Amino acid sequence: MPTTGEKPGAGVYTCTKCGQTVVLDDDTDTLPPCPRCNNTEFS
């Protein structure tokens, strides 16, 4: 389960709390906190 601060690679990540998606365009991008609820865990 990817969490905020990790670099899980390019892709679409879904917040485990509210379902908001975060898109990372590059393998070097760092996963931010959820922009909607500030949760730190994604699937």
C-alpha cells in the first residue's frame, strides 16, 4: 500500500479513505497527501 512521501512510480492512486485519485506522471514523483481529506494511504 503506497503512502505519502513514497515514490511508487507513475500511475493512478486512490485514497483509501475518501476515494480521491492522485495521478503521478513520472517514476520520480513523490506521492502527496490526499488533496481532499489529507489521508496518507493509497491503493
